[in-house]
Amino acid sequence: MAEPTSRRDQVEDDLQEKLVEILQPEVEAAATQLAAGQPAAEEPAAAEPAKPAPSSDKDFFQALGGWGALLDIGLPWIAFLVAYAATDHKLQQALLIAVGIAALIAVVRLVRKQPLRNVFGGFIGVLISAFVANRTGNAKDFYVPGLLTNLGYGALYLLTVLFRWPLFGVLYGVITQTGTAWRRDPALLKGFSRATMVFVGLFAIRLIVQVPLYFTGSLNALGIAKIGLGLPFYALAIWCAYTVLRGSMPAEKWSETRDAITHLLRPKK
């Protein structure tokens, strides 16, 4: 009977050694604190809140809405052009189809609990355009609110750069709750000014192309220009502004700026 007892003692000795190994760091820490005249902590300190993982360029674009946001903005305009041609230039039917598509997109986004900021902006724009065209009875007037919007935005963006308060910098200060601190950083001021100027160019090019088509009554060409300078051109402008902003500041500062914007724009779950 001696052998089982010996095995049990051996197991107990092994368990005690393992227990000592596990508790040794805590024992040494407590001894160090006592030696320094400080009481040992009865409970472990609360862990610091985990910092959000660094974002990537893809995360930044997705935070802005991604390709889905571009489709939300452009589909109603494509629907109007196609419907107007398919219905033998029946304006009211084409307007109803465009508004219906915009409303459908908003409903789908709502059901999927996805960001609605771009949908609401596009839906309101389509409603205003449909109202104007319906009042005048002229299909080309469907594009008038867009032309006026580009003119207004272009002038606004340009003025903010000329007065050294680029709009992108102002928005950055608001969403990051840092106020006007970015204006004291030459890299940020230069980057936001250049990025804002990219969109000044976007609005200017749209007007240069579309205004002559409007006054000559070239409805099909105007519709194609609206689509071509909408989705694809907007995506190109975002990429250019993004590239300009990233190239205007050191890598470390860019990562910090991108992370701040990305985490604040990303939809909360």
C-alpha cells in the first residue's frame, strides 16, 4: 500500500510547485511594494480602455459610405434619363420613377440600418429637381437645381480657402472636437486647403461642361454629363482629395488624422 501513497504525495508536490510558479509574480510584486512602504493592492487595477485599432485607407473610404453611397446619389438621376427616353419623353412619368427610385433606396437603407446621410441628401435633391421640372414643364429644368448647387458649393469652397479657413479643415475640427487647433499646424492647414481646392475644381468642371449643354437644350447630352460627372467624377475627386491630403503631411500625422475621422464617421453599432 506504500506505492499509492507515494504517488499521491508526488502528485501533491507537483501541484504545489505549479501553484508556486503561478503565484510567484504576484508574491514578488507584493514584496516589492511592501519594501517601498506601499500597501499591496487588494484588487488588480482596472484595465485601461482599449484604444481603437488603427484604421486603413479602406476603412476611411467605407466610413464615408463606400461605393454604396455613390450609387445612392446617382441611381435616381440615371432612372430619370432612362425613363424619360423609354416613355417617349413623358416628363411626369419619368419624374415619378426617379422619385420612386430615390424613396426605394432610402427604405432599403433604413431596413438594413445603414447610414442615411447620403440618401437623405440625394432624395431631397431629386424632390427639388422634380418639383422645378414639373412646374416649368421642361425636362431640362430637372437639372437646374444641380447646376445652382454646384455654383453655390464651388463659390463657398473657394471662399473658405481664400480666407484660410478651408471647409475640410472646419469639418475636421467639428467632428474631432478639436476646434480650430488644426489651423496652428502648417501641415494640416496646407493639406485641408489643397483637398478643398480639389472639390472647387470638381464643381467648376461640372459647370463648364453642363451649362452650355443646358442653354443649347441638349437634354440627352446633359443627362449623360450629369451621370458621368456625378458618380465616377465624384469618386475620382474623393480619391484625389484623399491623396492630396495624405501627401501633404508626415505619415505619423496622417495616420492620426485618418484614424480620428474614420472612427468618428463609422456608424455606431
